[in-house]
Amino acid sequence: MSDLTRISAAALAEKLTAKEVSSVEATQAHLDRIADVDGAIHAFLQVSGDAALATAADVDARRAAGESLHALAGVPIAVKDVVVTKGLETTAGSRILEGWIPPYDATLVERIKAAGLPILGKTNMDEFAMGSSTEHSAYGNTHNPWDLDRIPGGSGGGSAAAVAAYEAPLAIGTDTGGSIRQPAAVTGTVGVKPTYGGVSRYGLIALASSLDQAGPVTRTVLDSALLHELIGGHDPRDSTSIDEPLPALVAAAQQGAKADLTGVRVGVIRELQGEGYQPGVLARFEESLELLRGAGAQIVEVSCPHFTYALAAYYLILPAEASSNLAKFDGMRFGLRVVPEDNPTAERVMSATRGQGFGDEVKRRIILGTYALSAGYYDAYYGSAQKVRTLIQRDFTAAFEAADVLVSPTAPTTAFKLGEKLDDPLAMYLNDVATIPANLAGVPGLSLPSGLSDDGLPVGFQVLAPAKADDRLYRVGAALEALLENEWGGPLLLKAPELEVAR
Ligand code: GLN
């Protein structure tokens, strides 16, 4: 494996700026790595090697001509397949969009292209981002680089696996209930869900519009801050986009790396630990708390009593919004069209297309959502869930009076075996108990690796901050990363662990 694929994006960016390596070399190294390992990992649905090398060559030429470039110019990146990319097939992991070539770029893709980051390809995901294991993809499983028999998390398992397997230094994910943070936790990567409205949703294929956020997947906290600053900030094409400058995220990560948290109040969420959490996950969590305490943080316990109902509220609100968002896949406008032989009326084409084009999990949620929104049940289900959502937001408001950031394990367990939870939707949904509250309240969250459990698999540590205070995630996240570094000699994925795929 080339050294260029083993370093952080920030380190690679420095080598590019110093003209020690060219973007073409760096991009080719990642394409070679993809060719070597992606047969086993299957992180990518599409690899856009020629386009990536063309971007790289262009950046190299501009650099040689002395143009001033973005700090990440020339650093390659992978993009989750739910984000539309002009001229590059975008399926959201679904058969219904097979062959769909978008005529435009998502805002975040425009920003990535304008900054000169070569796009390596599109990553695998659960169909329409519904799932926690990537097993609901219509295009096959992605394998966890730590153990190929295990899931890489979901729905953004492809982006997380690509970064963990050194196929890409940076990736884009989307997080509606945990799909950036939970895959990060089980693959040993860093993943950030920004404040709702912090990154434009223009050009994201919507799952649940009031919950969706795109964000970075990387190997270090600083790399996430760099990518977040690149893709974030106001976009007039998204009416929920926050019209304010982003907080200084890179500066916060740099400050955090000094590992001085004097005066920072860290709130441990009582409801997000204990029963249902794997002992190895809790052990790493406790050790990380001790490290934060050692760095001067004040550890307090906070209670968020309504978090117990977050999962139930989410699985009413999400299907309700999804059933409406997915109505546009009707066989007329995008991708697949199935025409029944006899009597092909518009309604029958629509029904045949949706019947064949959607997988079981998508159908389950459309049915659930339509039911929850139906006139007779609206108040009992959707209306009640929205009230619970307000109570969860109030829990956060109260907790953030007692603490500057809140923390918990990111996921209750390490990566489980492929197939283990596939036939049990409720067991699958439980993976997101700790991540969903942030989406319901719109607050930002970060997951970083806090070591390995007794089973040798990575454990995620989650940091949550108030809306629009994403800088706190980076300060505390970078501090913990630096403190852990002292224990094990480097951020988890930079210290060359014995990944199965690397052997
Ligand atoms: N696993 C959750 C779900 O299935 C989260 C999905 C997501 O964040 N996109 O809905």
C-alpha cells in the first residue's frame, strides 16, 4: 500500500502544497488502492477514475502556475450515492434509480469541485439511506475493513468503509438518524453530523427533510473540520440553510489538539448508557471520560428523560416524511420504468415500477408513513411524535444549561455480523438509540474512535453540542483524540492497525 493512502487528509494537503507530491500521484495511489481492495470491501458503487485524474491534473497545473488554491485542493474524496453528481450515476442504493444520470450537482458537490478535490466515486449505502448496516442496498453488501464478515454500519457504510480501508482520505455522508456517526463508530473513523441547516441539502436525495444533514467522514478530527468548513455555510437554494457564517471549526480543532479543557463542562447523558450497551463499549467510554477529566474538563451527569421515546418518535416522523419524499419515484421522471403488458395505464406503470424498484425496507417505511399520516391516525401517531420531538428538544435545552457539550457512546455495540439483524427490523433500529435525539433536535454531533473493545473492534465516542456551536464538537473531539493518541501512539486509523483487508 502506498504511504500516500495512509496519512491524514491534512498531511496529504501539506505535501501537495509543498509540491512534494502531485495530486495526480495522490489520486492514482487511491485508485490503485481501490483496485486492490474494493473487490473485498465493496465500498464503491461507481469509481470515476478518469474524471478524478482530470481534476487532479488540472489542480496540479494551477498549482504549478502559482494560483492560490483551497487548502484541500488535490486531495481525493468519495461521495455517498445519495448526493447528486452531474453526469455521474446516482442511485441512492436503489434499483428505482438505476441508470439515472443527474443533470446537476448538489451544492456541496459544487463546492468540492470548485475547491479542486478529485471525486473518486460514489459509495454504497442502504437504499434511500434506510438502515444501519448497508445490507438494504440493492447493490450488495459492503464489508467492514476490520472484519470482512461484519457490517460497516449504515446507511453510509460505503463512505465509512472507504475511509477505513484507505481507499479515500475523505468522504461525504448523510445523517438522518445516525448514518454518518454510527458507521464511523463501527469502522474506527471520525464522522460529523453538522447543525441542521449548516450544510446545504440542495441536491441530496431526501429521506426525511426535517432530519437530513450531510457531513464529513474522515480519519482525524482536524480532517473533518477542514471538510466541514469547505461544504458548510449558507446556500440560498436550500430554504432551511442557516444564513450566518459557520463557527471557526478548524481553529477549534487546532485549539482542541492542545488537550486543555480547563473550564469545559462535559455532560454525560444518563439515559444513553447502561442496559443494552456492550461492556467493552462502556469500558472505553469510561476511560475516555477519565482522559477528559484529566485534561481539566468538569464531568457532570445530565438527565434527558424523553430520550427514551426518541426511537419511537423517529420511526413515525421519518416514515411519514419519507413516504411523501419518495412519491416522486413514479416511473415517469427518473430511472426505472416498468410497463405491464396489458392495460399499461399511468397508475399501473407507477405501481409496477414502485413494486419492482423499491426494496422491502423502503416499502415497509412507505406503508408505515402513509398509515401514520392517514386522517384517522394522524393525531394518534404523527401528531404525538411531533409533541415528543418538542420534549426532546427541551431536554437538550435544559442539558445545555448544565453542560457545554454532551457525551455518550455513539452506538450500543461494535460492528455485528452481516445477516445477524437483517430479519429483525427492531433490532436494526436499536443501533441508533444514541444518535437519533440529535437529529430530532437539529443539534450537531461528532463520533470519534475511542479505542477497541474486547472483541478487537472499534468503539465510537459521541460528542453533542448546541445548535450552531459545532466548533465545540471539534474542540472536545480533537482534545480526546490527542489524549488517546498519547495512549496508543496515533489516531486509530493512522497507527496502521492489522485490518483484515490490509493483510
Ligand atoms: N439507521 C437510521 C434509519 O434507518 C438512520 C438513517 C440515516 O441516518 N439515514 O433510519
